[in-house]
Amino acid sequence: MKVAGAHYRTIWPLASGAVRVIDQSRLPFELVTVDLATLEDAAHAIKAMLVRGAPLIGATAAYGLALALREDASDRRIEEAARVLQATRPTAVNLAWAVTRVRRAIAPLDPRQRFEAALREAGDICEADVEQCRSIGLHGLEVIRGLATPSTRRINILTHCNAGWLACVDWGTALAPIYMAHDAGLPVHVWVDETRPRNQGAALTAFELGAHGVPHTVIVDNLGGLLMQRGEVDMVIVGSDRTTAGGDVCNKVGTYLKALAARDNTVPFYAALPVSTIDWNLELGRDVEIEERPAAEVAEVVGRTAAGTVGSVRVVPEGSAVLNLAFDLTPARLVTGIITERGVCAASREGLASLYPERRRAS
């Protein structure tokens, strides 16, 4: 995607052997990059949410494992690095998937070959993610195109959290169809949930939609239901941090409420995700581990003052307890369809298996 006319990916390797990422904790106020040179750098970037979004977390973890092997590529070091990385964010399945993929690629190699091989595998993961997101965009474009009629003046799409190119290596999942629809001349307009507590919608989705020129409006998280009642939402499309083999969707907290409102108002509700986000070993969303994040994310809000300084202010009384569960679960029955790089299917084991027949025997 482009920012001020320049093409950016969210992560890319450097000639030095380090990896450069966009520091998303500084957006939308500053576009700043950070170099990751060690396992600890990569783990911090994931845990502190300098990088976020399931596909990008996976890509960063893959590079993080490679970085861990620069000085020591022993089996013991691989095991230690995998344990450190997998402890950073427990909900997004892409992280464990990417670490496992790199480990399988390097396990049979001589330790002297493992660092370069791990870098190559991480690069392949990134290239595959870009192509998968592009394909998700093409399939999702046809869903959006199906909403248009000759008299359509505006197609209103509501999204929650950020599932754009900032959540992936490029293109994004939920936003890829929107970008392609906009580029194809369809009159799309996006309702952007602010997505408390970290405001990924207001800070990140609005930033990248604006950079690409897509019309959008930021709304508070609880306004979506009223907009649906008024007939001002034509479809909802969200990403996913983990989708079960049975079609349950785990995504940023608040997604479930949007799905309920969509069902009550007969608004189609789609989740867009690559195969790496599907957990073929889990049937039900209730079995997904839900990450609990620091209370400060709820108790404090980051913003820019009129004087131009960026900082946080407390909005919760001292002494008040805070619960910050980062994700919720949308049952398959509320999901109109799942958009993947292979097409659109029903949110069910049968639906997913129709796109991934090689997984029919998964348990």
C-alpha cells in the first residue's frame, strides 16, 4: 500500500541481517520504523504491539526465530526462541504456525546453515501472505460488487479493529476487498469503529484508508447497531486472529456484538482471513485462549494535544478495577461467510473443507 505516494510493507529484511518494521504504536501521529536485530527485539515488538494483526505477528515471529540463530543455531536455542516467541501473544494462531513452519524448515540442516535458511523461510512466509491477501481482496471484491446496483450511490461497509495492510505484510484481510472495490470505482464508504481500548480503528484503519483515499467515517464502538437499524450499513467485514475448524471467529473484543446487531438487522457479516489463521485442531471458539492485556490500556488514552505533544491521560478513577480481555468469540451461526484466499465459504467445518479438501481428515 502507499503512504504519501511511497509504497510500504509493514516488515522487510535489511542487508545487515536485521529486520525493519513500522512502529504501529506511534501511528497515526508519526510514521516511524524500528529495526529488530535480536530475538528479544522481535518478542518486544510483538508483545508491546509495535506490530499487531495475526498475519504480521506470524511474520515477525518467523523473523524473530531467525534472528535468534545468528550466534547460536543449536537445537536448544531453537527450542528456547520458540518458547519465548509463543508466549508473547497467545490468541493469534498465526504466531505458533509461523514458528512451527520455520522450525520444520531448518531442523534437518547443519547448524551453520540454519540462520540463512530461517531468513529465507521467513521471507517466503511474507511473500505468501502478500499473495494470500491479494487473493482475499479479489474474492471479497466480488462480494462487494454484488451489493451494487445501477442506482447505488454509496456502499456502506462497517469494520472493527484493523485488518488492513498494517495487520499483514501488505494489502490486509478485511480491508483488501475494500481497497480493490475503491480502485475499481465502486462507491465504497467505510464506517470505522474506534475499537477501544487501543483504538486500532481510529488510529490505524482510519490512517491507512485516508492514505489510500478511501472515504471513511470514524464512529464510537457502540454506534454500529443504530446505523444498522437505520439501514446505513450494507455489510460488515472483519478480520480474525483465530478461526476454528468449525467456523467460530475469534477477533478483537466487540466483534461479537457487531455480529449480533448484524443478524438482528439482516446485514451480512463476513470474516476475511488466510489459511494460516484457521486452527484446524479446534472445533469450538470456547476453547480458544483469550489474552488478557494490561489494565493501563483501558485506564489510559493516548492522544496528541493542541500543542502537538503526544502522551497518555488517565480516564479511570484511581483504585477502580479494570478487566482488559483483548478478544471475543463470534459463533459460526452469526457469520454469513468466510472470505479466504481460495474463495468464500460457509462458516462451518464443511464450508472450510470445501475450500481446503486436504484438511478434511483434520481432527
